[in-house]
Amino acid sequence: MNLDTKEAVALAKSWVADQLSAEGVQDIGLEEVKFEGGYWHITLGFSRPWDRNNLAVLAGGRGLARSYKVIVISDDSKKVVEMRNREAA
């Protein structure tokens, strides 16, 4: 492997923060890590301002729902090759 786990996660977080910066993403957090067939599959969760959950706001919570994305990184090139949705379990 060319990347270790910490490097792959840091790359995925940095890429999401950069690519979605105009959308005001916040609270980017690691959810899952998988290495398979030369590719890292890094699942990240984050919130965006329009993901507000009115019930959570009324209950006194932060009120932000989470979005989940799987970021796929080539271990050889160290580049993001895919971002896809991951439904919350």
C-alpha cells in the first residue's frame, strides 16, 4: 500500500472540504474505512446548512441532519476517483 489509513482519511476529508466549500459543509467526520482492490473507500459524514431538521431544532438539538458520502481514492495515484452517496443505516 502507498497510503496508510491516516493519510487516506486526511486526503478524503481535505478533498470533501475543498470540493464542497461553497456549500458550507461542517462537522466532517469519519464513519467507515475499507481498503479493497487497490482503492480506499472512506465514508465521511457531514452537515450542510439546508439539512436542517425542524424536529431536532424544536427539541433543542443542533438541528442539522447528516449527509454521508463514500470517497474512493486510488492507492497508486493518491487521487480521489469517485464520490458517491451512502444512505444512513
